[in-house]
Amino acid sequence: MAAGSVWFFRHESPLPPAVPAPAPPAPVAKLPETRPAPPEEPAQVRIDRIYNESIVPILASFELRNGAAVGRSMGMLHDRIEYHRRHVVPFTKDVSSWGTRFGILKRYPSDLWRKFNGSGGGQVAAYVNQKFRQHILSEQTLRQDVVAVVAQFNNDMTASRNQLYSELTLPLNKIKTIRPTQDVSTDHIQAIVRERTHALSGGLASDSVAAGLVEFSAGWLAMDAAQAVTARVVGQILARVGTAMAAEGIAAGGATVEATAAGGGAGSLGGPLGTIIGIGVGLIIGVIVDWRLSKAFEAKMIQQCNRFLDDLERQTRDGATPGAGLRATLLDATVLMNRAQAEAVRNALKAAE
């Protein structure tokens, strides 16, 4: 049995050698996906995007600054009127003093005699008028006030315009790289602005001074011409104020009418500007007709002076009719400038198409 087992194992076939497993195939390199290149954005589309994203906000800020310039100018006008208001009490003290009272009483009979003879009068009005000028307001100081307001507006507009062109430099340079042969420089835009301003101002009223203000604040005028524009603005505004206040004075009724007419004719410069001061003094003389040695007299004079200054500020700022005041004139100028600048930029970009 044992021998049989030995024989079996000796004669059994050996096992075949193990076959090694085949090596895994090397990974195939994955080629990168090829995507079609996006189509190149048209030049005009890029220009439009720069305009909407960069230039439109800059123009909007320009318009906001210009509107704020009008507000500052009106604030300056108010401050100047308030400065004159500080001198109302000293004027009242002077008029109610014994020296001035004697001066009025000395001139009053002469006025009555001249009026009786039909040769006029006005010595009392001229006397008080001069004191009014010395203490509160004269034609010269009123003109200086309006000149200062217009100058403030022009300075603000000039600064706003300079900031506009500084901020436009970067987006305009981007557009220049897209179309290098086209002229989209700020100098070119300013030239278009001048053309557009002249075209747009043709639709304004013949007596409008907005176009002149735009040319002044845009820096296109020489100093002498700029001064002439300022004089024209001031003259027209004050003429409107004088005419309106004279009409209101005549409509006041009572003792004030006669005194106002006398005061209005006593303006040192004559015309509407003299009428403005004359109206103010005429109201005071209307009070003097009922002269009283009391505090009530001074209080009434202070009230009349303050009312006059209130009316003067309102007429200068707003005018008697829509568009006749200084605020409307300055707003017209800003609207004209805003529109001219916006159209100039658009026209420059259209030329680049």
C-alpha cells in the first residue's frame, strides 16, 4: 500500500508552470478637447459697451455737479442779501435820529412847494435814498452781488467741465485703441460742443442770456468778452427786477404809492436799477409820513426794510414771470451745456463707426 502510494506520486505528471498575468495596457493619452474659438466681438459692440458702462455715468455726474452749481449760486445770493439785512437796524437808527429828522423836516416844505408848482420834488426821497445806499444797499453793491453770483456759477461750471474731460480720458483712450484712426480726443469733443451749443441756443428766446453764460463758463471767450457777457446778464436780470418791483410798488396803494414814485425817480443811475433802490426807500418814506417818536416807528421801518430785501431776493432769484429770474437763467445754461456735451460725445463716437 505504501509502495503503491510512492509509485503514484513518482509517476504523477507535474503541474504546468503558472503563466504570469498580462500587464495592463498603458493608458492612452487623452487629447485636449478642441473647442471652436469664440467669434471676435465687433468693434462697434465694444465701443457701445464702453460708452454705456463708463461714459454714461460720467456724463450723469457732470449733470449733477452742474445742478449743484446753480444751488450754490442761489445760496450765495441769499448770503449776500442777508449781509445787507444786518445793516437794517443801523439804517433805522440813523433815520430815526434827531439829525436825520431835522434834515427831513428841512427838505419837506421845499418838496411840498415844488409839488404845488408842478415842478416835482424829491429832496426828501433823495436824502433818505442816500442814507439807504450808505447803510443797506446801493446800485453798485447790488450789481456787485449779481456779478459775484454769476462768477461763482461760471467758476463751478468750468471746474465741472475740466473734471468731465479728465474722467473721459480713460474710456476715450480705450475707444482710440479700437479705432486708432478716428479722432475721439477731448479737444475734438470740445470743438463739437461749441458747434452744438450754437445750434441749440438758436431755439432760445431772443433775450435769453443762457447761451452767453455757456460760452463764458466753457472758457471760449476772452476776458473782455466774458466781462461783457457778465454785464449783459446782470443788466438784464436787474432790469427785470426793477420793472417788476416798480409795478408791485405802484400796486401797493395808500401813502406808499406817492413816496415810491418819488423814490423810484431818484435813482442815482437812473432806469430800472435806480428804481430798485428808489422803491425800497419809497416804502420807508411812506412810513415817515406817519412819523412817531416811538419804538413802533423803528419796528415798522425794520419790517419795511426786511420786506424790501425779501422781495428783492425773490425777484432776483425767481423773477416776476417764469424764466425771468437768475435761477432760471442759470438752469437754462446748465441744460444747454449738459445737452451739448452729451451730443458732442455721441457725435464723436458715431464718427468712429
